[in-house]
Amino acid sequence: MSSAYHNPVLLQESVDGLNIKKDGVYVDVTFGGGGHSREILKRLGEGGKLFAFDQDEDALQNAIEDERFQLINQNFRYLKQYLKFYGIRKVDGILADFGVSSHQFDEAKRGFSIRFNADLDMRMNQSSELSAYEVVNSYSQEDLATVLFQYGELRNANAMAKTIVEARLENPIQTTDELKEVLKRFLPKMKENKILAQIYQAIRIEVNQEIEVLKEFLLQVPELLNEGGRLSMISYHSLEDRLAKRFIRAGSFDEEPEKDFYGNINVPMKKVGGLIVPSKEEIAQNNRARSAKLRIAEKI
């Protein structure tokens, strides 16, 4: 694995958070370039085991030759199902590094980056049927506005959606440059990159069902972790971090934790330490780390 594929963010801090036992069973649900997995394997003994998940076929080229390691080419929303296939019902730690890998951003044809012109794609799983093209060209104005507002936090989402729908009546919007051209009146020079990043984020989250996947994943974690097992997760935008924080605090995605008949709070996890963010040195070396937030929780 070269760091050109993906430069792992908060590498030491996130793996430290797992409090690794030499003979434990661990899962890296976002394998990517394998940086976090390699660090976990360094800390495991001969009796340890590491499973990794990645739905992107490009990540398979980074598979690690190690008897203790198993790479599963699947979305981590199916975590419990695939671990069960390998005879694993409980694990000692789970690491998740959400978002897009450096490789996915840098591979122009994938359509993730605002730096390149490419077909509207943005699929993390390249065999998935839903791409950015379908979202942009077939979603209703109302649904497009919802995507842009909820996932991109764009205040003028309604006007943007209306502009997209009007433009595609003339011709389908096929590339990222064509989408930029359609929305150019919403992209003032000083804020162009910021707003484009929000638009791309919104469409990407919808294409890959990232919020639904995150919720499905988190709901499986308490059942999979052994008592004292750790969850270490890195998020890159407020939507992910809010869900992660809420789940650790409440055991659900509601604001208030569930209470039993007597009013006692019943949560499966407890937070370990506070919020961890990258150092200035790490951000200087890897600008993509600037928005990263690490939260660690332990099964009670």
C-alpha cells in the first residue's frame, strides 16, 4: 500500500483508541489503502484476527498477505451478516474511517472531486445502479432540494434544484463540468469551491446512502462488541459526527437516551475520553485531515 492510495488520518490515535488485546478479534470496516489495518496487525499477536470491509473493488489491490487478516469486499452495512459467515459473533474492537478515500478523490473518472471534469458518477461501489447521473437527471425537484438541503446544508437548495430540473429539460446533465455550468449563478468566485464541495457532498451521500449505512452500522455495533470492546470512528462532516455522538450518548439517534420503567437511562456504550482532532502538523502534511473528528466508545 502506498500512501498515494490513501493517507490514513489520525492513525495512531484511532488505533490507540481500540485498546488492542494481542489475541483479540478486530474489524476495520473502511479498509481503503489498508493503513489502519496494518497498524492494527502490528499490535496483534499470533492469536489475533483482523477482518476488513471495503465495497470498492479498487481497494482489493491493497489486500494484506497475513494469515490473521481477511478482507471482505462488501459494504459495512452488512457487517454482522458477513462476520457470521466467518463464524464470528463477537469482536473486541471496530474501527471506522468514514467518507471518501484519497484514491477516490484523486481518480478523476470517479467524479468525486471538484478539481476534475468527469462523468457524473460518485459511486463507492462501482457496480451499484444509482449514480450521480441518476440523482441529477431523474430525481424530482422536491427530492433534489431535500438532498441538497439535508446533506449539503445549502440554504438555496430549492433554487438550485429548480435550476437543475429546468436545465435537464433541454439536455441531460452528463458531467461534473456541465453541472457546474448549470449552477454557476450560485457559485460566487470567493465561495465557489466551498459551495461546490457542499453540492458534491450532498449528491455523493445520496448516491452511496451514507447516512442510512452509518445508522445501520451503528445499530449493529453494541451487539457485536464484547463487554469492554471499543468502537473508534472518524467522521468528516457534521451529519456523521452528530449521529456518532448521539449514538454514543443515547444508544439511538434521538436526542434523549431511552429510559426504563423506573426512569433509569439504559445505554449500551459509554464514551472514552473527549473529541480528538488532528494536530496542526498532521493537517499541514495531509490537508484532507482538517475536518476529521475521532470519537471512541466502549461497550458497557
